[in-house]
Amino acid sequence: MSDSTVAQRAPQQEKAVGLSGSTLKLIAIVTMFIDHLGVVAFETQISNYMVPYYIMRLIGRLAFPIFCFLLVEGFFHTRDVKKYALRLLVFAFISEIPFDLAFNRQMFYWRHQNVFFTLFIGLLVIALLDHTKHVFHGFLQFVVEIIVLVAGILLGQFLYTDYGAVGVLAIVFLYMFRQYKSNALAMGISVIWLSAMNIIESPALIDILLVKFYNGKRGLNLKYVFYAFYPAHLLLLYLFFHFILKTV
């Protein structure tokens, strides 16, 4: 075997090692679906289905931190942050009625907004924090960063977005600790924060191991899979259990 053949094969072998971004996204989508299936199917009858309900909810805890991690990765790799943010906002509004139907059984429920709004606010916060580094310096930079952070926290909390202020801060922690070149550290800080705020989030500690094996590659082009899947699966779950099984 010639040296050139070995050299050509080496990158292919390296590419196969670890988990790609698309693999992490699929894991998050599947665990999210299990979580939402548990809520829609069993929450109104939790006394009869307590074990499957809590098992499915615990599995679902893996999803949100992975989506936050991929959001931060997307921020650092996107060519246009404005388009990225606009896409999140558009799908936040598209998803709101399916979200309210699935979880609150009404078309509009203003006290709980879907996770796209959390991701959108988180992206705005980290984009502004990143921008301040190039505009302000010293104490003024610190003051502006605090203002941006507090504004993002309040926005997430008072808009009642999924995970609220806690979720926005989880995204910020992933952004802040990414500079240490350790995905596991960044995810660890974020998940520990989520778990400290609500112990039910502790199964997401598994995500630390998953991102430790993240290879930094996009993998399959699943750019719009999550965007489309999120409102679609919520609407289908509602229709299936409300109109076919008539359990919600």
C-alpha cells in the first residue's frame, strides 16, 4: 500500500470518529418526542400511568441542553446571525398554537411559550455579548454585558418561555465556557445549573458524555428537520390523543 493511499484514507477514518452535530440533534429530537408523548398521553391521567409518565419525562430531560449546545455551535458557525435569529423567531410563532393545543388544550395560552422563544432570546443575548467585546472595553463593557444579560433573563421569565430565565442562562453558560475548548466542561456547567434549579433535570448529566464525543462536524444536513418537526409532532400528538383516542 502506497503512502498516498494511506494519506487519502486517514481523513475518512478521522471523520467517522465521535458524534456529529446531526447525531446529537437526532438524539435530542427523539428524547424530546418521548418527553412530549408522555405529557400529552399521560399527564391528565397521571395517577393511573405514573411510572411510564415519569420515565418518559426523565428521558426527555436530555433534549433541551443538547438543543442549547447546538444553538451555541450554530452561532459560532453561521454566516448570518440575523437570519438565524429570524428563523428561530418565525418558527416560534408557527409553533405556538400547536404547543398550546398539545400542552394546554387551547389555541392560545399566554402563560407558557414554546422553546423556540427561549432559543431565540438566548441567541440574541449571546450575539449581543459577543458584539460588546468589539465595541466596549473595561468597566463599560462589563456594565453593558450585565444589562444585556439581565434583559435576556427578564425577557425569558416574563414571557413565560419554556425553561424561562433558567434556560436563557443555560445557553449563556454554554457560550461563556466554550472559550475553554472543552465541550464537556461547558455542557457540565450548563446542566449542573439546570439541575440545581430543578432536580428533575439531572438526567441531562448524560449530555456531558455525549458532547465529550462530539467531533465538531455537522454530519447530515438536518438544518430544517427540527424546525419542521417541532410544530408538526405537537399538532399530531394533540390530534391523535384528542380526536382519535379522545384521552385529552
